[in-house]
Amino acid sequence: MCARTEGSTVSFVVWPSSQARPAWNDAASGGSVTLPSGYGDRGAFGWYVGHLRASDEASFRDLDVGSIPGAAGAPSQTLAPRAPTAIPGLP
């Protein structure tokens, strides 16, 4: 699986590891959804691991995350948690 965001649109594709990654516009392998207003807020700093093959692995140890005041991309405020929003099913 691979996912990306562009503005307020979240897209994903899913495929068997024996095949090449499909194009982002391949409706048979994924889809996209536009997030409701207010879901474009900045997130928090963290770690990401992607594009692992079935035999690959990743591990994390002793991680710590905190905002750096004034840093580019740092959240300017703590956001209140939101209740999940139902998103229509994809084809």
C-alpha cells in the first residue's frame, strides 16, 4: 500500500508485492477522497517508514518527539482531538 496527500486530497493504491506499483489514477487499485474542511491542519512531528518489501522490516527504539518553537512546520498550537468523520466508500 502507498498513500499520499496533495492539499486536502488523500490518495492510495494497494497492490500485490509480485506486481509493480499501479498508477495513482488506477481506480481498480485505489482511490482518493477530499477531506472535509478543517482536516488540513498541520500534524505533529514523527517518523515514517515506507516502500518496504514483504521481507523488509523496520524497528524504532527510544524515540522522543516534541515541537520546536518557531521551527518551520512546527504546529503553532495544540489541536483538540476530532471525532472520526464517515467517508463514503470507494469503488
